[in-house]
Amino acid sequence: MSTTTGHTGAAEPATIVIFGGAGDLSHRKLLPALYNLFLDGALPANSAVVGVGRKELSDDQFREFARSGVERFSRRPIDQEVWTRFAGSLFFSNVAIDQENGLATLGSRLDVIEHERGLTGNRLYYLAVPPPLFVPTVQQLARARFIGPPDRLPFSRLIIEKPIGRDLASAMAINDALGAVFDESQIFRIDHYLGKETVQNILVLRFANSFFEPMFNHRYIDHVQITVAEEEGVGTRAGYYDQSGALRDMIQNHLLQLLTLVAMEPPHSLDADVIRDEKLEVLQSLRPLTSASVDACVVRAQYAAGTHDGTVLPAYGDETGVAAGSRTETFVALNVFIDNWRWAGVPFFLRTGKRLPARSSEITIQLKDVPPILFNTGKTLEPNVLTIRLQPDEGFSLGISSKVPGPQVVVHPVPMDFDYGDFFKMSSPEAYERLLFDVMAGDATLFMRRDSVEASWRWLTPVLERWAELANTPLPTYGPGEWGPAEATALIEGTGRRWRTL
């Protein structure tokens, strides 16, 4: 028998206003996610989706734009009858954010749409725009008096994408500007990794299974690895990526958020702030980095030119849109420690990069070796490893030692494997489906709070500062299809361990 726990609130009818509604994120992720929510009956039928942008699009043109996105990127094909009803909820408004009263026409348009659809004025403002437009857009919302008080209906909620700043100072400046208009309870900082089904299942895996939680500590765990690997290069994101790099783009948010879920203490409830408090405690317990520890515990590199799977691929510096002589890192590996009672002395190895051998993300938790008394006196046994796969095939496996059939005692590792798709016979909802639904339901559990964002930047600041000091030193490189540079291998093998093969 299955059991439902946690937040089960329904999404309330609302107007979802997408700034950057005719952009790539809206096309690939947001509109397909909203269609799938509508298909499942999770998006109230009278809700409205209003795309906002500089493009001169009619409602019908926006609907065609949305349909092409759903046809290409939705996890399920279009149901024509459902699509017809969903398309009727789509609208577009041309707006110039940089004009003093740029939202005046949008305000009158929203009033008409909400009146016609019987909406009460609940609004979600999604900033699917470049980070430099976060603050101007929010200030325009305030100037147009689009924001309601946090403690009364109709509600006003803001959704923003990462990156939130380039460092601690800029993140704090953005948060200050957002906080001048919205209450913290109204701000939903989205990290799509936290919407993945397997990521959500980490808490269930740890705290709903009595045999797992007791082993998540320094007594039983040898080390933890978190890998987010991308097979492709920088592609069309070169303009953004060259200003960001792997540390800002992936470590500061995605990988540190995964780390907090693996390492957090058991929360006393599933309340959003209780869970986020425990995650914050992990970030605040990370061993501080110094110039010396950055040199010893952090590796960065950039992919070089080469051939992979028969295709000749350019070096990062030769990609279109990358600045000449760019030192932006496309790979980062770190060895970090959490200085608290639970994890004292347990190394956490994080790595992420582009042009690696495969697109794969997983967390591996390796248990300590058994004492060399019974079965591993001559040959070391393979360690027990719990693997949580985030992509591409969501699931988890546990490697255990078993006797091979026969008269001799031969021990061999055996995987106990669970695959979401195989077991539940259905495709997992996309991350944005879950996250958009949670915003509509007012559940902030999977979203980053201001203090968490700033805590992660505060911890990473010494890395950025040290790299700035080393601006004239050669940057390590690695070929396409390799698991990073030799320095990353030395980082983990210097501790007597090795990277897991994905």
C-alpha cells in the first residue's frame, strides 16, 4: 500500500506571467511543463499563461510558438482536444521593460484576461530573462503596483532562475533589490535539479527506510561522490557561459544543493522552512576554504580540441562567442569536508564538466571496508556502494557482496537495482512540472532561500579570489571524452580512493 506524505495542497487558479515568454527557456521547458500539468488536471482550467517580451507576437502566434515547443520537448505527445483547451489559456503582451511605464499596457491586458476567465488576481511572475534584467523587471512590477501584500489574497509570487549573482556581493545586491519589493515568502528561487524525481526521493530514501538513516554518518561512510557530467560542449550558451564557468554555473547551486540533501540532519517536519533550515546548517558547516586549501582541494580545467566518437571537436577557446584568451573553467572538481558530528572526517568529492564521456548525473555513497578478518584477508572485497542516479535513467542501486554458487567461498559484488521507469511503468514528470506546481500551491520546500544562496557564495568566495590571484598560471586541459584533467584524478587518488565509473 502506498502512503502519501508531505504537502498535498492543490494549485490555485492564477495568472502565470512569463517575462521572456518568447524565449528559449519558455519554449523548451516552461510551456511544455504547463501543458503537461494541464493534461494531468493539475493546472486549474481557468488559469491564464501570459507571455511577455519585446517581440511583436499576437496571441495566435504565441500559441503556435507554444505548440512547437510542446511538440519538440514535451515528455508526452499532444492530445488535440486537451491542446485546444490549453491553447485558449495562452496570451502574449509586448512590453519594453526599459521604458518608465513599460508595464502599463500589460496591466490593462491582465485585468481583461482575468475578468474574462473568472480569476481573482492571483499572479505568478516568472523571470525567464537574463540576470541583468532581474532587478529592472522587479522594479517595474513595483512601479506598476502589481505586487500584493504577502499575507493576503490575491497572492503575488516571484520566480527567478539562477544564477543569482556572480559572487557574494552581487548576490546580496540582487536579494536586497528583490526584498525591497517582495517579502521573502513570496520569492521562489528555482533550481531545476531539485525538481528531479530522484532528487526529491533522497529524503524519502534516507528517512523512510529505517536501515539507511543509521548508516549516513562517519562511522559507516568512507566517502561521497557527486558528479554532474555533460557530454556536449558550451554550444549556443557561450555568451553566458564565458561569463560564468562551471563553478558558478553548477557548483554554487546544483551540486551544493545535492550535497545538502545527502548530508542534512533529519528534519522534525516536512515544513518548507524546517527542511531549508537543515540544508542551511550543512552549508554553514562546510570546512572554510583558504588559499592553501583551494590549491590543494580544488581543480579547474578547460576542454581542449580533439576527436570524440569520430567527430572533430574544437577547444573551448575556439568556440563561437568565447572571448580570446578566456580562462573560464569548463571542469571543476573539489574535495570538501563537513565539520559536524555526523560527517567529521568524511570527504565529499564533487565534480562537473562539459565534453565529458557521457551525460550522466549521480551520487555515490561508498561505505567503509569490512574488517580484514573473514572474507577479505587475501583479496580486498569491493566496497558496498549506494548509487543514486539522477539522469539519464533515474533510480538507485545498492551493491552488496554475495557468495558465488559452488563449493568454494568466492565473494562477488551483486547490484540490487531500482529503475523508476521500469517499476512504475510511466515517465517521471519533468522537473519544471513539479516546481511550477509547487509555486502555484505555495510550497517553497524545493526552492532556495536567501540565506542559503548567500551561504554558498560566502563559502565559494575564497575560490574565486584565489583564481583571480592565479590569473597568469597555465590552466589544465583535458580532451573531449575524457573525465577531466590528470589533476582531478590525482585529487581523489591522493586520498587512496578513485572516481566511480559512470
